[in-house]
Amino acid sequence: MKSLHDLAAPAKLNLFLHVVGKRADGYHLLQSVFVLIDWADTLHVERRGDGRLQRHDVLGGDLPADDLCLRAARLLQQEAGCTLGADIHLEKRLPAGAGMGGGSSDAATTLLALNRLWGCGLPQARLLELGLKLGADVPFFLGGGPAFVEGIGEILHPISLPEQRFAVLKGPAGLATKEIFSSPLLARSENLAIVAGFPALAGTADELITGFGRNDLQPAAESISSEVRDALALLSKAFAGFDKARMTGSGAAVFSVLAGDGKDGKDDQSLATLLQAQPEGWTGRICRSLAQHPLAGWAG
């Protein structure tokens, strides 16, 4: 096997996000529910025999000097003692600075792909350890499916959720995570969710949002970004009757839970009309949740 093609790196949404503490090293402790959606980047990976690692952007644009994909590949090389290399071709579809975990998902798919392509055979538990070295969200994208998440993002409790549809919207600008976490408007949740009782709450995404939580980062983000405020208002207006639009992660994307199966196309048309009325740079999509990662089971 010399190459792997059309490998999905799906985005995630935070159905809620609670800040529940802070570690001595400054990292904030969180509780959240992460769900995968079918909006994704795509990777194509080719094996090299000379040990070199290169990233190529399929859609053009400036390449980062040392992005998460290359860092993931280098870390796996070192861990496995592998002398092979790779050309990593990335079709970047997910918006940057959205709070949807695009870079982390790309890194996770890179680890899974190269672990197989290079014949490293590392088990999922070891890949999770490597993923955490790359970023707090990376372990989730290696975990396989929706999860109740704790710690800084590395403690995963798998849960089951029925398929759900979402309208996702983002303005042109991103948000700096550091600025949000240092804001005096950063909210903190007093009560911790009890993991043992949590699956009983996991009926639907809408029930989790209405009956359980909020995004503690949203007040700070709204104070910093007018685009976040506008996106929340636009979704509430475009999808009448839904008043629970919420920011995902540390922003700047926001989402609404949608009812029905969407076969009539009305939600797609509503979002298209909304985007046509916005200045250049706004992006959005009607998405469906995923029961599991497209590469689930690839570790080991």
C-alpha cells in the first residue's frame, strides 16, 4: 500500500461547553459534549521512502511552515522509529478560527492514516497520548464518536446520540482563544455534570442544549466579535422558531439545531438566501451529525 485517498477529517460541534476550573499551568478545565458533523477536510497521503514529510494544499494558498499535520507526522515517526516519509495533500474545506476543530481533526486523520500506511501498528491508546501532545481537541477526533468530554479535552466518555441536523454559520474573521479565556466576561459553571447519570440526558442534541448547558465562552466572544453577535441573530431569524443558536467551542462559528429530515430542502434554501445577503467571506452549511468517525477502527 503506497497511498491512501479521500480520507475525511470531520469537524465537531460543542453542544455545550462549561468552564469548571483551572489547572496550575493555566489551562482551563472543561466539560462539554462533542459531536462529529459531515462538514470535513479531505486528506490524500502518499508514502515516501526517503523519510521526508511535506504538506501540499490541493486548493492553493499559503502553506503553514509547520502545521499540525506535519507535527503529527513527525511525532509518529519519532514514536514508531519509522524511516518512511509522506506527502500529505490537504483539501481544506473547514473555515479557520471557527471553534470546529479543523486543524485538530486534520492532525488526527494524519496520525490514523500514517499509522496504517507506514505499518506502525500503534494502538488507539498510544495514538491518544500522541494526540494530546498536539492539542487538547486531537484525542476526541481519534476517539471514534460523540463524547462527553472533561479535563482540557483529553478525558472522553463515549455517548450515543441520534442523528441530528444543524445549520452552521461563520463570518469572515476568527477569534483568538487566548483573548476569550482572558476576558473578564468569561463565564464559569458552578455545577459539574455527573458522568454516571449523563447518558440519560443524551436523548437529542436539542434536549442537551435546552435542558443542560450553555457555552461559557460565548459572552466573552460576543463582546469581542460583532460577527458572532450577527451570526447568532441571523440564524435565529432565518430559522424561525429556533431561539437557541449557540457558539461552538471558542468560536467564531455558531449553530442551530434543525427539526425534521430536511428532505424538502427548505433549510438549505433558507441558509443559501441568508448567505447571499451577507458580505464576502461568510460561510455556512446544513450539516448532519455522525455516529462515528469515518476512520473509526483504523488504530492498531
